Amino acid sequence: MSQSGQRNNVSYILTYSMIGKRPAGHRWPLPARPSSGYRCAMHFFSDNATPLAPQIMAAIAGADRADHGYDGDGWSARLDGAFSDLFDTPVSALWVSTGTAANCIALATLCPPYGGVICHEEAHIAVDECGAPGFFTHGATLMPLPGDGAKLTPSAVTDRLKTIRPDVHQVPARAISITNATEYGMVYTPDEVAALGEIAKAHGLGFHMDGARFANAVAHLGCAPADVTWRAGIDILSFGCVKNGGMVGEALLFFGPEREARAAEAARWRKRAGHLFSKGRYLAAQILAMVEDGLWLDNARAANGAAQALAQAAAGRLMHPVEANELFVWLTPAEAATLRAQGFDFYDWGEGAARLVTNWSQDAQSVAPLAAAIRALGHHDA
């Protein structure tokens, strides 16, 4: 059963607590560290529900002056170079407004309307984007496959490709899309990505990675970003920022000899779909603030560390290994109610289960109250 079908998005209100007031006349940019009066330790709904990293707010403020419109500004012009340095290869980079836009514009450049995209049955593009892949590609078909932890396996992909006849009556596969970290918080290793990349190359398929939590995956692996992307065969990466402390804006990264042509095509898709911001420098400035000084990895490491602290407390309750910043745990309705009564907010995730998501603003100390509350629930009977 799909994650979107199982989860129960309980009604909630995010209550950010401001303790005290800022000094009179306080102006942007914000300080480099979060205010001691700002708490976000009780909310574990999603990393979309968290505050902005102060460096991001400062970057937005720093871009608040006249420059060229759309993507003709100085900040947007630096994206290619910043990501080329980060990935140790030439990269063509575009800012886009949302993760859904990033994923679907990427797929539109890789797959024609009559083609198919092989993905996991729990992939965000399959269950959480309201048919946007088909909308952006003008009709391409998703080819969902099962797999533990929301991971595709080479054998599953190969078996699916074998079922497609080479005639005009069936949808031909034209791309593979994976998510790293996956929708269940699992991480593809460089070798796992490369195995799928070899299949993509052998069959002439484009290879896309949804990296909404790419930073968390790299933080877990401890590898170079290149090792799990272009060196493993990835053609296009949706590089997530918003879940990692950003406000609005993701990066769409193109690798390989076709990068410039694909990026140029994606730029037209971005405009045609209504995602070309007139003041794009505010998006570009956020993305640069993420990648130029290592903020993207620092934030991801903090979120992952908080998740590990909770994972230790939830031993025996974990539905999947905790490799990024998401935990899926077994909780009875009574146990979930007990935690909520103590002020901990999270999503139910089907019958007798819940999802907990940590974020950049947390650490082991800030999530210790929830860890203690989970331990106090006692042993879970499978």
C-alpha cells in the first residue's frame, strides 16, 4: 500500500515560540546562528515545516538590490561555477521554484510523451506530485516497481525492460528515476547507483535522481557528491535546498556531454510551466549560500545526527534502517496519543505506525525529550 494512501495527515498547527523580543531597530541580515529564543524541537512532521537557516535569510537580504531580471543576474550566473566546483566536473545549473518542478522538468528533458519512466512505486513522482510528471512531459508514462525501502534494484529494472516489446504498440522506457535518500529514508550507495547507471547506459535511458534529501544521503555516505551522481551515471540531479533550511528554490543540475543542450531545453520548460521567477536572484542567492561554504552538508549532518539519537531510543520499533533524517516507527494508537499529549507532533503512517522527520535546526540534545518519551513507552511487541 502506498505511503500517500496509508498516512493520516492529522490536523495540526505549527507553533513557533518566540521568547523575548529582538532589540529595537534590529535589521537584516540576521545573525549567523539561530536566536536562542527560537524553538522548533517539538515538531517532527516534516523538514518542510521548519524555520529557515539564518544564512539563507542573510543571503536573501544580501540580494535585495537592483540587478538584471529573471536569471540574468550576478547570482544566477555563479551557479554553474559553484556546482562545477562542488561536483568536480562541468555542470549546467538552473534554479527552479519547487522540487516537483525540478523533478518533472528533468523528466521532460529525458522522456518524450510516448515514453516511460521507470521508478519505484513509492517514489515522490509516483504518489505525491498529483500527476505532474505526465503534465510536464505531455503524457509520458510512469513504470512503477516494488523494492525494499523504496529502492529500485538492477534485477527489477532489467526484468521490467525485458517485458517491453520493441514495437509501436507498447510504451518504450526512456528514463530511470531514483530518489536519494529514498522516501523511506534509505540511501543508495555509489555502487548501487552505478549498477543502475550501467543498465541505463546499456539501454540508452536517461538517468535522473530526485535529491530532495541529497544532502542527507551524502552526509550519511561520507563520499564525494560526484561519486553518487555523474560518476555513477546520473544525467540530471534535482538538488534539494528547501528541506535543508532553504525558503524557496531548488537546483536542477545537468551532467555529461549533453548537459548544455538539456539545460537549454529545461530553461524553456521552466518558462512555459510558469516557473521562471522575474527576480530569480533571490532563489540563486539561497542556493549559493547553501553550497559555497558547506552549509548544505552542515545542516544535513545536524538533521542526520538528531535522527540517529531518536533511532537509538526507538530500537525494536524501526520499520527501516535510519540512514538519513526520517524514521518510520511502530506505534500503537495509544502510544502515539501518549507522545502527542506530551507535545510531540508527527504524522501517522498507516495502521500502527508513524513517521518522524528531523531537521537542520535540531541535534541530539534538542530531540532528547522525544527520545526519552519513546524509551518510556517500553518494549514494542511485533
